Amino acid sequence: MSTEVRVPTLPESVSDATVLTWHKKPGESIGRDENLVDLETDKVVLEVPSPIAGVLTRTMVDEGAVVTADQLLAIVEAGATAAAPSTEPPTSPDKVQAAQANATPAASPGNLKATETDEDTAEQVLTPAVRRLVKELNIDATKIKGTGKNGRILKSDVMTYLDQQTTDEDPDLRAAVPNAVAETDLRQEKRVPMTRLRARIAERLVEAQQTAAILTTFNEVNLKAAMDLRARHKDAFEKAHDVRLGFMSFFVKAAVEALKKFPVVNASVDGNDIVYHNYFDIGVAVGSPRGLVVPILRAVDQMSFAEIEATIRTFGQKAKDGTLSYDELTGGTFTISNGGVFGSMLSTPILNPPQSAILGMHNIVDRPVVENGEIVIRPVMYLALSYDHRIIDGREAVQFLVTIKQCMEDPARMLLGV
């Protein structure tokens, strides 16, 4: 019996998706709930599993095609046997059944199941992020030694493999890596289309620059008190909550206190209206293999330090694996971006529309500071607040940043609400 595989219902406000990767070819067998194809939207990658176990008989769209909700993607034949590989997909179910006679299971690039007779050969399980990476770099994943659990290939394994190869040993690498230099061709170019996420990021950044009156104000914060507090309690904190105590939870809590004092910073512009929010949904910018994503900490004023740290850790892992859901990336009333993890000293972050402000964190550097008339060395971070000057005045922006500074230099303020 043939079963149709269709594009699932897309998230609200998403009109279409791009076919990113087929993990099976026509004639190959597939298990029930096994991922058949990845669809890329503006924010997330959706995995479309097979509803039944059987054989993929036809694919209706190619990689790179744009599809809409409920569009037919493929046909899977239940209870069939995998056919021998062919250069062209079968044109009818009858031809598929004929091709399946005396066929042997074929190796699938999707699941990378090895066909060698070696007893130690096993199926390599790849996360979505690693699958996309090896595809983008045009690498044969069967050549990579996985160091993860049960031989799972990690992103670091792919990077190690690239480091160990030379262009002479691996001709595929010469085309995959833009900086690779061949003796016969010292100047190369490679043109690749933007991913849906990268294109959406570009669109939103340009939108922010063209529609908002963006201004940035700066301040510096002495983190000695916060660092001393963290040093005293980090071991007990990790033991009690099974998560490390970082600085992000401090800054998130400080941001909430500042947003309460200056509600317009937590507001957004809708036409000629200012929309004030009585809740605090803070986005935390996270780098991923596909680009920058901003998952949302919802009702963060009701979260503990441990809950904030645990949620951020989960978001970071999901971003690496490409498994963040659309709901986790939607909404938000304010954003925090930590460029300091990459070594940034100072920056002017761009707004995340329709939000009206974004806080930029930077690296922590020992700097000379005057305390009680004496010069001392303290760990200092520069802060930047970019804001929409259409609704936020300079006075409010400066005082907002001063509140962040006061909370971080005297963390007890966040506990006492002063």
C-alpha cells in the first residue's frame, strides 16, 4: 500500500519552506518515524519522518525547492523491499516492484549505513547539525572517526578530520574548503546560496536599520563583587542544581530589574502605537552552525538563577544540533547579546525587531579603576545598549544602563529589589 508524505503544518507566520536534504533515495528502505527529509524555514529546520516502514518509491520535489503546507513530498510503499540503486527514480509503482526483485539492501547517504563485510562496521548516527555540515563541505562521513557515544560523529570530529587532511590527499577537500590552495590553481571562488535562516537574518537587520532610529549608549561595570559571589557559591550551586553558575543569569536578572523601572525599554512600536508588555520574555543571542538565533526565556522574572542557567544551556545545545523549535524562537520583548565570549571589547548591537532595545555584553578585562582615591585593578566589562530613539529617550536609556551597572556591582540589589 502506498502512503503519501506531505509537508507538515508550518508554524504560524511561516508561509513556505525549502527542501534542505533528502536522507533517502528512491528505492531505499526506511523505518517508521525515521527522518526522511529536512525542511528549512526562516527560523528552524523541520524533520519530516516517514509515517510507515517501507521503501521510498518516489520523491516529488528536489533539494532546494520551495514547498508549502500539505504539499506532496514523497510516496512510501509499505512492506516493500529495498531496490538496487539506479540513476533515475522509478516512474511508477510497478517499475519499483519490478526493480525490487532479487535486490540487496543499498547503502544510504542519509543514514550512512556501511556496506562492507567487516564485522566491526556499524551505522553512523549523525545529528542534524553534523549532517548539514558534512553536506555543505562535501565530505564522505564514512571516513570520519566518531568520538561520541557509540561512535557518534560530533562536529569536533569533522573539524579534526579537516585538519588532518591535505588537498593532495583528498581532492574533494580542495573544492569544499575555500582557503584550500592547489598547485595548479592558486585563485579560487565558490558561490553558495544563503540559507533561509541567513537570508532572514539579513532581511531583519536591514529592516531594523531602515525603520528604527537606532542609537547606542555605553557604560562600564566592575564585576569584582559578582565574581567574588560566584566564586564563593559556584561549587555549592552546581552540586545543588546540576548546572554551572555563569554570568548570564546575573545579567538577565539585572535586565529584569532595569526593565521594571523603565517599562518603555520593554515596549515595542506598532504603527503609531507603543505596545507596553507587563511580562519579561528575554531573548538570548546564541551562535549556531546555521547562523545567529535568539531563543526566548519566557516569564524570566519568575525564574530562578538555576532555571535561567539550565534553560540557556539547553538552548545552546539545541542550537548546535539544529533542534530549536519555532516556539522557542518566537516573541521576546528584549534581547541580550554576549559578544564577549568571542573576545569582543565593544560593539553597537542592532535591534531585533519589533523589540526596541538590546543589551550588548563584552569581554571581561582587568583594568585600572579608582576606588576610595586609589588606583586598583578590577575585572571590567563594557556594556552597550542600542535602543529605538523614536520611543526611548536618552535619559531613560542611560538610566536603564546605570541600573544594570548598579545591580551587577552590588548583586544584593537584585535580591532586595532596590
